[in-house]
Amino acid sequence: ERLLETWREILTALGREISDFHFELPALPFKSITALKPFEDKLDAIICAWVGACVIEKRAQPYGNRDCAIWAPICAA
């Protein structure tokens, strides 16, 4: 239940950045924890695409060096 709540918070935050995406949380009860893997993969893909868009729009900054970096969106204060 805590994992689903965290994912709900992530989807809420993404919804402020992505105007039109349809993404539903898995419904309780689910058969096993492995049943959540497809949802996790979809969520990961959406986050990666959003961060990539932020990089292209120059709304992200790298952390690391010129050989290896993690890009993070720049959040408005």
C-alpha cells in the first residue's frame, strides 16, 4: 500500500508537467508483487521520457562529469 501511495504522488507530480497522459495505478488486491513490474516499467519509461524532454528544452541540469552524468529537471522554486 505504501508503494502505491508513493506511485500516486509521482503520478500527481507528473500530471502537473504532462498535460495529457492516461496512467492508472494497479488495483488492490493484486496476485503477487511481481504483478506490479509492468506498471513500474511504464512509470520508469514516462519519467525517462519527461526528463529527456527537459534536457532538450534546457530545463534540466547534469550531475556528474563529461563522461557520465545523471540529468535532473530544474524545479522552479
